[in-house]
Amino acid sequence: MRGRLIAFEGLDQSGKQTQAERLRDRLTAEGRLVRLLSFPTYETAIGTEISRALQGARDYAPDVMQLLYIANRYEHRMQIETEIARGTVLICDRYLASSIAYGEAQGLDPAWLVEMQKRLPQPDLTILLDIPPEVSAQRKTKARDRYERDLELLARVRDSYHRQAAGEGWVTVDATRDREWITTEVLRAVSVLATI
């Protein structure tokens, strides 16, 4: 089986990291070569700047923030392409759709955000772990960044995710359900991908 790129998307606290790790563990146990990437990556200069902005040390306009997020992904483009070419299943905790969702929620043109990311490897499957903003807030009550504190913004982000998920290559999973049920749904979606 050739390499695949699977992206998990959704609001914070939707279970993206948990489900990405569970999928990694399952595929590894089946003998697949698997790599997990979480965006943004904070160890680069661009990632450090993103972290400063999220904590309030920088005040960038929405377009600048999304350009930083996109540039952070481009920093890893060659690595992603190399991994997929060697047969790796690359699992991303956030990827292209996050910039579209958060940017669109802040008034940016989603078509522009899509265009800016066209040269990045495109996901074979995007899994939306869907929760309402109120559930996100209940699951994390402390140390929330500026996006996590804005429930109206998160409602618009969720709307954008729903719009995107109506397209091909997406599966939406109710992430308010228990973890085992969610994992079963994720594995079902990935098993369909494996037959393609």
C-alpha cells in the first residue's frame, strides 16, 4: 500500500490527538510504517512566533496569523512528501483545513486560503471530530489560548468545518460520543481508504 496522508480536524479538545495516537498505534500493530505530525510545530522559528501570538505576546492580523500557520506547514513539505513516497501513513493532528476554518471564521476569503496551500501534499482523508464550542470550553477550563476563549469565533470555525466536510475526502464523526465508539468510526473510515 502506498503512503497515505490522513488529517484530523476539529475544535480544540475534540480528541484529535487521542484519536491520531490510537490510529497510529493500530496501524503500527498491523505492520504499517506510521508517522504522527501535529500542527503547528513549535520547534521552528515560525512555530515559536505562532506560540508567542497564541499566548498574547504578539498581535497579528488574521491574515498574518494564517500565513504563519501555512508557512509552518511548508517548512515540513519535503519531509511529508518523502514519508509518503516511502510508504508511510502520515497522520496529522490539524492540517490544511484548520487555516481555512479559522481564517474564514475571521473574515478571510476561504478560496485564498485554499490557493495558498495548493502546493502542499493534499490529504487522502480528513476526519472531522465534531463537537460544539461549549463542549470544547467544558473540556478545558484553564490555560486556554485566545482562540479557545472566543466561543463565537469557534462557532464560526465549526460552521466552516461543516461546509468543508460536505466535500469529497471527508468523514465527520460525532466527538461527543465515548472514545471507543469514536475510535471504531475512525478505523472504519480508514479501512475504506485502505481499499482504494
